[in-house]
Amino acid sequence: MINRNNDKELKEVLEQLFKAYGWTEKMDGIKIINSWDKVVGGIIANHTTNLYVKNKILYVKLDSSVLRNELYMERTNLANKLNDEIGKKVINEIVFN
């Protein structure tokens, strides 16, 4: 049986690869975007037309001004819930357009 000193788990290798190429932030942003529907629910998700993360800010485009105003009041709480959903602090703020 061969015993290798450099055996690593796939997860560890991928994390090192993402870090080396600067992909970690992009992957975290994708996780935040994918968690949006679960955190806000289907009704709000149906009114969401565009999401993207840039410089630790989640930008959300909505098709309802009333909903935009309601979510604006809850933006800190939503950011915390999204960060909790993926297990680390990825976004500091949410901007609604």
C-alpha cells in the first residue's frame, strides 16, 4: 500500500485553488445569490429581476417600488440572514434598485 504525505481532501484542494486564483469572493457571491430565494421567500423572489455582488455589497433590482421600500427597512436583517445562510460574512450591505 502506498502512503503519501501529500494526501488532502478534495474540499481542501478546491479551497486552495479558489484562493490562489482569487475565486473565493466570486463563489461566495454566487452562494449569496443562490440563497436569496430561500431567505426572502417566493413572493419577493418573483419580484426580483437582477442580483449581483460587488465589493461586499449585494445589489438587488426589484420590479415593485412598494416592495423596494419595505425591503429597504429590513436590509440589515436580510444581510445578516443571507450571511448566516452560507455560514460566513460575505456582504456588508444591500442596495435596492
